[in-house]
Amino acid sequence: MSDNDFVIIDEEDVKEETEKKDVPGDSVSGDADKQEVAQTEQTPGDENDGRDDGYEKICYICHRPESVTGKMIELPNNITVCPDCMQRSFDAMTNGSVDLNRLMNMPGVQFLNLSDLENMQPRQQKIKKKKEKPKEFQKLDIRKIPAPHKIKARLDEYVVGQEYAKKAMSVAVYNHYKRVAAGTSDDIEIEKSNMLMIGPTGSGKTYLVKTLARLLDVPLAITDATSLTEAGYIGDDIESVVSKLLAAADNDVEKAEQGIIFIDEIDKIAKKHNSNQRDVSGESVQQGMLKLLEGSDVEVPVGANSKNAMVPLTTVNTKNILFICAGAFPDLEDIIKERLQKKTSMGFNSELKDKYEHDRDILSKATVEDLRKFGMIPEFLGRLPVIFTLKGLDKDMLVQILKEPKNAILKQYQKLLALDEVKLDFNDGALEAIAEKAMEKDTGARALRAIIEEFMLDIMYEIPKDDSIGEVMITREYIEGTGGPIIRLRGQETLMLES
């Protein structure tokens, strides 16, 4: 037979070859075949033939792996063919005369060259198995939860100011896990300390919780209340906040029942005033969350936010889940001022009507009565016993936010230019000018990024053009538009760019 001869797989040949292998008495030929196969399959790294070497067989015709096609059919010379390709070959044989031209044009059919079979190496018909590593979720160890002062120290590295808020959150988280550890071993049962954070926009409410999520190795879900509606209406059901925590715990119910849920924009579910329509996203949502905050068994979908027939449900007990709610409460200042200005403006104890008009710390004087007038029902507030406020950011705090935290905005730009071997500096006048512009926008720390992006655009565009630039100094004049940044070349020459 010449090297160019071809062969077609025949059903009778396969049966005869299989019978030869299964004959018990033919020990000599069987042992010889086994020895030949063992020598062919053995590789330098394979010492134990019985162990899984991390590879799987592939079909010689269609090249699909065994994990896709099912168990392979083994042929002589260590050839493996999948059942689909073998069946196609049988069908071509049994349907009358064999037309070679028809076979050559048939998709999925390939002629075997005998010379190729003799020279083929076994490793060519194996591919590496794809092994998916299961997600490992460390079991919660109460003893590894850091003490309150350690939690606050880590928060100090990322969050400027808000000392009372950081202290309150550190204590609440630490007590929450002590409560979980204590359980109901004795007659004294510790109640949950759910929290309500009140603070103006940009004061760091969400950033505090996101930072806390990075520091603690516990399941934590961050969601918002804007999309929550009463059951039966378009929007997310109340149970969706628990389903997000279940997803954060890798669908481990026991782990999720010891987690933390942060609900932002809680002021958006306040009771609507002077409305004749049904309040499906306000007071009804608060009433639906009462049992959730207090602790109850909730059926939540696994792997989805909404219940439907195609998603399995599981039961989660919210008794040991800590809820942290936060909101800006934009009109709460007027309610507080109205209450404080009820005192008479005449007599010895009189107060000026504009005394609280420009008080930036007015939210710290909020009471439960003020929140009730805002639209939060008493039953909802009663399940949030820890209420504290965040201060609005002043000029000095904005300057600190620019340069002090670990991932401060200025440090991010300095690192970007350091990759181009250029040093970036901001003098004190520039930092104050940026803080003053942010105060005018009245959006808190969010305004800082937008302002710096605006002034750094031209610098980030021009610097890569000139390799001789070694240092850039941002000045107050450049921020105010009356001058330009100071450029120092690598030869120590100083230039002043025009604004």
C-alpha cells in the first residue's frame, strides 16, 4: 500500500477490532497491544497512568473534545472518533453504493491517510481540560472582625472629616457581629442597631459604605430605594434588596443572613404630600420594609431581582442582617428652620429670624419629629434607632479631600504624569481656588473631580508632545484664568505657559 492510499472507516472492521480486544484467551496479542498503547501514550511527565493528567481526548475528524461529544470510540493506532462522526460514516456505508465524490463534499467527513496515522503522536489528540475553580467564600470568623478603633483608623485613610459618622458606623458594625456571635444562648437578646445617615449631597455617605465594604470581609450589598415599588407594580419588589445580598454571598443563605445591606436614597420613599394618586413608591414601600428591617423570613429569587416561574426561590431570615439607610433629605433644612424659628422674636429670650439662615450644620439639629414631617412614617423610623448626620463640606475639608486620602484626586493625576516621567505639583493657592469653585457649585466633593478634569485637559494633551518637560506646577492664576502653569524643563529652565 502506497503512502497516498486512503481508507474509509467500516462498521465491520470496527466490530472485528473490538472483538479481538475483548477475547480473554488471546493474552499474547492482547498484552502486546496493551504494551504498545502504553508506550505510545506515556509521556515524560506521566508516571501514573491511572491518574487524570489534566487532558481530554478529541475527535480526529471534527476535533471536538470529549466533554462536548461524549465518550469517544477508540480505534487502532490510538485514534479516537466521536459517536456523531462514527454514525455519519456508518450511514454513508449502508445507504447503497458509496460515492467518493459525495463523501468528499459531505460536511464533517474526512478521509484518513494511513501514512499520517503511523506518524501521528498521541498528544496531538488531547487538549487541556478547562477546570472551573469553585468560588471559595471564607467562613465568617467573629474573632477576626476588627475592633471599632481599628475600623475607624482604616476609614480615616480614605475619608476626610465626618468623625462622628465614622465612629458610629464602626461601633454599629462591631456590635452587629458580636450580636450574631452571641445568638440566643441566654435570656438576654440583643436588638439590631439599624442606622439612618442624613447628609447633604457629596458629603460622603455612599463613599463611607463602599470603603467599609473593601475593609471588611463580609457580604455587603449596596442598593438604592429609587426603584422600589409596592408589590404588583412595575419596579423592584422590596425583597430585591435581600436578593442582592444573597448574590453578594454567592447564593449562600447562611452567609447572607450575617451580612449588611446599604440602602441609599432612602428619602425618595418618603410619603407624598397633597397627592390624590395611589402612593406606590412612597408610604407603601416604607410599610413593606417594616418586617424586613425588624427581622422575618423572606422568600427571594436566586440569581434574579424579580420573582417569576423560571427562577427558584429560597428563604432568607433578616433577623441578623444589619441595615444602613442613607439619604440627602433635600427639604429637611426648611423643616428644621421652621421649628427652630417658632420662638418669639420679642423679649429677653428672643432670637433673630435669620439666625439659622446660613447655618451649614443645620442638619445636625434634626429630630425624629422633623423626619416624620418630611414624610417618613413613625413605624419606619422606630426600626432605625441609630440616627446621625454628616456635616456639609467646607473649604478646608475640600482642600484635605484633594490631597490627603490614599486615593486622592491629585495623587491619581500625579501617578498618570509620573508614567510620562513628569512631576506634577499643586501649590496652596491652586488648591484653595479649586475648593472655592467647588463651594460655588454646592454639590460637595463631586464638584472637585469635574473642576480638575476641566483644567487638566490641556495639560494632559500637551505634555506627551514634548519629552523635555520635567515638571508642571499648577498655580492659582491658572485656575482663575489669569495666568498659566509653571513648566520646568529637564535642563532646569523655567517657563510660564500662557493660559
